[in-house]
Amino acid sequence: MAEEFCFWTAVRLREAIAHREVSPVEVTRAVLDRATRLQPKLNCFITLCPDEAMRDAKAAERAVMRGEPTGLLHGIPYACKDLVNTKGVKTTFGSLLFADNVPTEDAAAISRLRQHGAILVGKTTTSEFGAKCLTDAPLFGRTRNAWHPERTSGGSSGGAAVAVATGLAPIGIATDGGGSTRIPAACNGVVGLKQSIGLVPHSQAEDAIGNLTYVTPISRTVADTALMLQAMAGEHPCDPWSAGARAEDYLKDMRSVADLRGKRILFAGMPPGRPMASDVASCFGSALQLLAELGAELAEMGPSTDFDVEPLWRTINHTVWKARFGKMAEEQPDQLTPSLLQQLALAKDYTAVDYQKANFARTRLFRHVQDLLRDNDFIVVPTLARTAVPIDQDLFGKLEIDGRLFDEVRSNWFPWTMPFNLTGHPAITLPCGFGSDGLPIGLQLVGRLRRESDLLAAAAVFEAARNIVSRWPNEEAW
């Protein structure tokens, strides 16, 4: 019976804990036991913290029994990507150089989860400093896909996605700098939201003004994502983009919408010249048909190169990485991931003028998306061009799609995730079907700035109609 709690949603756990039908201690123990049992197979945690988790679970139980006021996530276990600071719990950034790093304070988003009663059970795997779309690093090795042991978990939040997908935590914290939440969410068949810039404050962004990275929720259902976002959102002095942000009752707003009548949706397959696997194309077509059946008015986006932004994203992102990690690379290159060193090397030729021109282009892209969303409620696109790639995929190697090889992994596998890091618009991926290989395929919905209630409601309507959320990975395959 105990392991059954590992398959309950956070929304269900919240209600059961509030009504004293289940104890936070029982739930946390079940999650820790399952995580301990499956960690050797999946390798999605860098650190498990059972002592701290059980301490907090017992305190949560006492609060319930005394009838004290409780938060939105009271007694609910969660896993946290190891890029995000957790007070008193080791945070390695996936790097050998920080293997013993223990923060003295929580990140702003983690502090809010703590205030709402969530219980940290462990820190999940990430590529070193979150610097690639695959989850592997010398510190811990490779994290396996939840559905197939020889496929990647995606990245860089692969550990969080796998933990949620396999019942090792009902909810998780991820980060997204170019798709790092949405890519692994799509690879593992879970829900990944990159909210509007600033809605969840990012206290670890070194360049808060020019930031394009996000601390995000990741979960199995849209409702759980809505619950997490309500706990995490709101203005904070650490983040200028959070000014005026406030949490809403996203769960209530989501539940008040039954269909998509009156909604205008702009859709596109892939940017011009970019490939799409035949099974992804078929699944995307079925998803569009379902959106129309739900009442949405669909219009196809005209061909345009405006969204072919990998060079723009790389100019900004790699320049930031060069500033952050360049000295480490010079002094201790043998301690860093080879792919990180290769990416840092790509930044050596960028000038200050190149960087500023890239930010001019970022502004133009933002205004372009604003124009598109003036007359349309949402943009819908495939999250990835194919299902999860092989677990030993080289970031700088060839990408295989339907038997054809392509030179660029980023621009060909996930061309639709990077644009919305640059523009700041909210984007959510949710499972919409399965490929010919039996692996999940994701659908990405993009909404208007700070209109997460509308975006989550549309995603929940699609999720309910598609009705595949009850399907779990086959544990025997691991």
C-alpha cells in the first residue's frame, strides 16, 4: 500500500493530507524507499537527503494534527535539480569542482516551497552547470530515460524529469535556459512549464537584467504544475523582472475552463529547413485535430526564418558562460566536462559588439512574438523534432531523424524551445502521444506574457481530452 502514494498527484496528496487520510511521514517514507530502490537503475539523483526529509515530514504531520494553518504544498515531497541552492543540502551544479558545496541559504523559489510546506527528498542530476541538452557529467555519469534505458533523459533537467516520471517524487524543481525543462519533460512524458520571465524570481541569476534562465516547476499533470506555480510566483527584490508579479489561484482558474471555444491558436510544424520525424508529424497532426474539436480556431503560421534563433541564443548564452566559467576552464580544464569546454571555446570569437547586436535581435524577436500573440491566444508547435536520442548522443555529433543525419543537435532537435527563453513568453510542454519507438512525444503551447492562467487552462483541457496521463513507464524495462 505504501508505494501507492508514489503514484498520487500532488493535488490528491494535498487533499488527503489536509483531511488526515494520509500522513506526510507515510508519503515521504514511501517516496524515499522507492527512490533508494530505483536510483541504481535510473541514476537521477546526485544526493538523497532522507534524514532531513523525515525530520520535515514529522514536523508537517505534527502541524496537521494540531490543526495549524498549512501551505499549498504541506507535507508533499519534491525533488530539486542540483543547480538550485538548498540551504544545508549539498548543491553541486553537476560539477566536480563543487562536489562538496553546501549552500548557506535557499534560492528564492526554494524558500517559497519551504514556506508552503514542501519536503525536499533529494537533488537531481544535471549536466555540468546545466550546459547541455543531455544529462550526464563526470560527477555522476548518465541519467537514463524513464521509458527506455538506452535513451537519454534529455537535459539539462533530466534527473528531475525522470524522478517525476517514475514516481520518485510527485513534483520537481527544474531550470530552463534554452529548453532545459521542456526538453527532458518531453523526453520522459511529463509536464514542463517555462513561465513568463520574472513570474518566479531567480535569485541565482548573475546578470538579472539580461537573464534568459528560469527556475521552473516540473510535474506529471498540469494541475500539479498550477499548484506549484501558485506557491512559487510573486515579486521579489532579487529579480527586477519580478516587479509587479503576483501569484494567482492557477488551479481554480484552470478548473473553470471546459473547452477552447473562442480561442485562436497559431500553429507551425518546424521552422523552415528544419526536420521533423514522421511519427512526431503524425502525432502533431492528431493534436491539432483534437484542439480543433475542443473548439479552438486554428491558423497556420506562415514560413519565416524569424524563429531560427540558435545562433542568436548561442551568442548571448555562450558569452555569459565564458564570463562565468572561463577562469575555471583556464585553471582546471581537466575537472570540467569536455562539451562545456568546447562550448566555451566557441565564445572566444564573440566581441562586445556581437553580444550587443544579439540583444538587439532578441528585442526584435520579442516584438515579433508580441505581434503574433496580439491576434492569437496561443502558439502551438512540437516540443522536439524526434523522441529521445540515444543515451550516448554527442552534443557535437550527428543527430539522426528518420534515417537522415543532421549536423546540429540544438537547432534541429529543439528549435522551438530557445526562442521563448529569449522573449520571456510562457511555454508549456505536455505529452500528446507516443512515437513508433514507444517513447513520449511532447506538444508545446506558448501564451501571452503573465497570462499563465490562460495557458494552464488550455493545457489542462487538452490533457483531459488526450487522456494519456495515467500511462506510466514500464518498470521491467529498466
